[in-house]
Amino acid sequence: MAEDSSLVNYDVLQIGPIPNGDAVEVANKFKSVNTFILGGVATGGMTNMKKGYSDDAPRLLCRKAKRMYEVDYERGNAVPYNKRSQLNACGIDPESALMRHVIKIGWRNTIGRASYEAGKFVAPLISTAGANYRAVTQMWKEMHSEGADTDIVFQEKDTSRYKECVQIADLYVSLLENYAAPPSIALQFASSDFIRESLVGNYAEMLLKLAIMFDVPVQMWGSGKAGAWEKMWDTPGTADIPKGPEPRKYEKYSVMSVPEEVRKFFQTPSTF
């Protein structure tokens, strides 16, 4: 790809890895760079760095930049939590296109689950230290009084809603175990079932809290895959839910599909 003469003295923020085949092409798009900020470190430590990704893009962008910063946030452990008021104080418009895009991605990644085909690689997202579980926990704490975050599951443990949450969570973990692609990346547990029970409990808790906070229907929502996200996430919220006798009619586009043979062994909600 030739340089674009209009992309001169841009400030570039790279927040994730770029596939090998696209890295050089993306970097060469910029004629010159004013400030380049890399979320991660250039040598093998970038966010979500894995096979098939390289550090070619940050290295090339660094050469073109007048200033370059590496922000090593230790795979999310060192990322600060920024409130809207803090963003305003820094001069970042919360209604800007960038912020709307970030909110849309945050909504998709919080409500939607990554494809079970990724097996053991996505299971940590709903672990106690996982990004998805921690995000929902933090939202709950921000929206409820102290102490409410510890007793809501106990309060609802005998309700049909919570039982449905557990049913869906158990199904998702079972899919991670049995339907990863390829099978070699399937989620596996040691002799104890404690970790499995923890994952099921965490996801059930997430489903319950999301239903209470945002009136999200209790369901195994699928976020899609990189480059092929489900269309519904383009319009965050529930405004696009059809009204009438079939309020969930649109779900066939967003509920994670379940292998046909799985239906025979799991008592799942009627929407599957």
C-alpha cells in the first residue's frame, strides 16, 4: 500500500497486535507520525501477542514518529480505571466518535461471550481474575451500595432466573470443554472440579447482574469473532428489540449457536 499524502503528522495509538500480513501495509499508510503510543511493549510483549502477529507495525511506526511511548500495562493488570469525570478533566470528549466506539466494544465484550471454539484461551475471561468477570463486578459495585455485591446471588439462588443463569453458564463451560476447534485447545480440568464450578458460578453471577443492571435477557449471547462481529453490536442497548408477543425474535442473529447434538444432552432455554 502506498503512503497516503493526507496522513501526515498523525498521533497514532496502537492498542492491540496486527496480523503479520497487514502490519507493514498499515504502518506504510502513514506518511509521517507526530506521536506514536504503543499499548504494550514492542518486543514480544504486546497486548494479546500470539502466533501470527508480529512487532513489525510498531517498529515501522516508531521510525516515522517524532515521539514514541510504550505503555507496559502488564496484560491489563496495570491499567487505571478512568471515570467519565476524569476523562472530561483530561479534555477527552465523552461524546466523541472515539469514545462511542470504545463504549460499543465494551458493551459487546461485556455482554457477549467469545466463541466456545477458542476453548481454553477464552475461559480465563470469566475466571475470578478475568477481564469480563472483573468488568461486571466493577460495574455492579459502582451502581450498588456497599455489600450488595456479596449477597445478590444468595438472595436469588432459589429463583427461576438464577437457575436459568446457572444452566446457561454450565452449557457454555461444557462447550469450551467439548467443542473447541481444534480439539487440542479444549478446556481441560485437573482432578478437582473446583475450577469448573468456579467458572460456572462466575458466569452465572455475570448473567444475573447484567440482567438486573441493564435488563439484558438471560441468554448466552455471542459476540462473534474478530472481523466477523455479530451485527447487533453495532447498536448497543435494547432499543432495537422488537416489541410485541415475540420480543426476542431478533435473537437468532446474536445468540451463540449450539451444536445440534448438544441439545440432546442439555436442558436449555426455549430460545436455543
